[in-house]
Amino acid sequence: MRQSKEEKRETLLKAAYMVLLEHGPRKTTLDDIAQRAGMAKTSLYYYFKDKDEIILAIIKNDMEHLLDMMTSAVQAAGTSEEKMCALVEARYRFISTAASRATREIIDEFRSMMGVYAAEKEHYQKLQKEMIEMILLEGIKKGELKPIEDVELVGLIMISSMWGIDWTFALYDQREYVLDGIKKMVKIFFAGLRVAS
């Protein structure tokens, strides 16, 4: 049975993802990706103009998957604090699982390239910040949290700290210990916001 164009594109992206994790973005060639995907190199150009576009498509796929996971986790939680803990946990588990597939050197190589994909990073950072703002505003509306003077600023601070945690602890061996610490940080943060009962 022949694959559709979209199925071939997905096969290509999966192959590229595996090769990039093995060799890193700098050493990976279009020949490597084509060979892993079982395609001719010239066929790649039917889907992507170059390696950077392939990497960008992989980043987009990963970020969309992460947003879906975070949204599901938030929707399944109860209070605003539980929603924030669920968001943080979904995010951290996704990042640490992705990081466990590559060496520290390859992760550092991807990090050094983030300037190339800055617009994409900002787009997804904005979407995640808006999710945090929604949790805070919902908590205020329900009377769980005190009014916050600048919800947008608080959301920016929270998502910025999460991006920092990603890189600091992505390869840390004691993931559950780190996750527990992150959840405690959220609880401390919410202790200052919570309406006294």
C-alpha cells in the first residue's frame, strides 16, 4: 500500500529525528536522513528545502505534542494550584524524556542553535505563558487566588523559570526528585496567592 504525501513526510521526519539524535544537527546530512527514511536524497526536496526546515518541522511537531499534553493535564486537574502542578509535571516529563534520547553534547548542540529558531521558540513560549495566565485568571475568578496586579508579568516570570529549569535539569539523573522540587516551588508560589480559608 502506497503512503500518502503526508505519511511520507511523517516517515521522513521520524527518520530525521532519529538521525539528528544520533549524530547531532551539525554532523547530520541530508544523505543520512534520506538513507534512514529509505528515500532518494532528491525526494527530500519535495518535502523540505533544506536541513534547517526539517529541524524546524521537528521542533514544531514536538512543541504541538507538548502543548497537547499540557492542555490535557490542565483540563484533568481541579484547583488552579493543581492545574499549575499538572502543567509543570507534563512539561517536565516531556522535556526530560526527550532529553534522555540524546547525549549531553547533542543537547548542547541543539541549544546553541536556538537563536536560529528564536521566532518558533517565542511563539510556543507565548502559548505556554497564555496557558499559565488562564490558570491564574480562572483561580482568581473562582475565588481561589487573590487578585494579581499584572497577570501577564507573573505568567512571563513563571514560563521563563520553566525554560531555565528545562536546560538545568534535562539530563539530571534523579528526575522524580527534581520534579518533586519543582512541584514544591509551585506550592510555595501559590501559598502567597491563595485566598485564606
